[in-house]
Amino acid sequence: MPQIDYFLSTISPFTYLAGTRLEAIAAKHGATVTYKPVDIGAVFARTGGTALKDRHDSRKEYRLQDIARQATKAGMKINLQPMFWPANAAPSSYAIIAAQAAKAKGAEGDLGGFVHSILSACWAGERDISSDEVIRDLLTKAGFEPDLADKGMLLGAETYANNLEEAVSRGVFGSPFYLVDNGQRFWGQDRLDDLDLHLAGKL
């Protein structure tokens, strides 16, 4: 059974635009997914990336055009200038880590749906994903206990830091980033088709 380690930032527009396609691909091929939220700013700083604020205007302009095009292709609503962005990604990341740990212990809840709901809240819902109230609401709607992140804060903080070190050591430099257990790496929501073909043995 293939294993996919999914490194993601909860404030990344391209991660939002991936939708729930990864989950569909994993189900199709009987693969398991481990969600690994990371501090994308720290990833950029340690892997040669450039923070958005430091990029040339031409790169910033192209990014916005590309996001709009990709959203249209995917049929997804997006706000190119979200009201609550950039938000502190740590609280939502801790919540994902806590929800994943709860699932491992047999809890109910839609983990993939919860992850996407966070991204959607930021990029399409004009909600502050650093807010405890928003996170509790999204946890509840995904079938988890609303105070899950509060109870798992220490685990979240430790795992979030460890995810960063693991990401850098394994060649991750952006979000979304998908690592298959055979060593193949796929960067970007526009490489999900390639991941699908790879898992099918065609690429």
C-alpha cells in the first residue's frame, strides 16, 4: 500500500486549489496519507525560496494571475486578497495535527475535509483561520470534538517544529508537496495528475 506524506501550509493558495483531489487519488490507489503542516516561511528561508514580500513586482503580479487562472480551471471560488491573510498558520496547523492524532486513536471525523475547510475558510470564506472560534467551528463541522486543538496544543507545537526539520531534510521546498514512500516527489497542485499516473505505474 503506497504511503504519501503531504507537506502543506494552511495559508497557501495553491494548497487550497488542490481541493480534495489528493484524497480521491489516494482512495483510488489504496494509498494512505499523512498530513504534515509546515511553517512555509521557514521552509522558504531554509531552502532558497523568497518570501512573497521580497519578490519582484513582476513575480507578484504573475502569481495573482496564475492563482486566478488555476481557480477558474478548478471551478473554485477564490479571493485574491483575503481579508485575513497572511494569518498565523500555527493554530490551524496544530488543529490538523491534533485531528490526525485523534483519527489514529479511532476518532470519527473527516480529516481531509477538515484540512480543505481550513484552506477554503481563508481563501474563499473570508474567515480568520488563526481564530480559536473558527477552528472549533471547522472541527465540529468535520465531525471532530471542537476542543481537540486545545487539548493537543503541546503535541501540535512539537510536531509542527518536527515537520519543518523533516521537510527540509527530505527536499521539500514549497506547498503543496507530496512525497511517496518510494522517494518520488511532487510539488504543486498542478502535479496531482502526475502523482495519479505514478501510483498507477504509468509514470
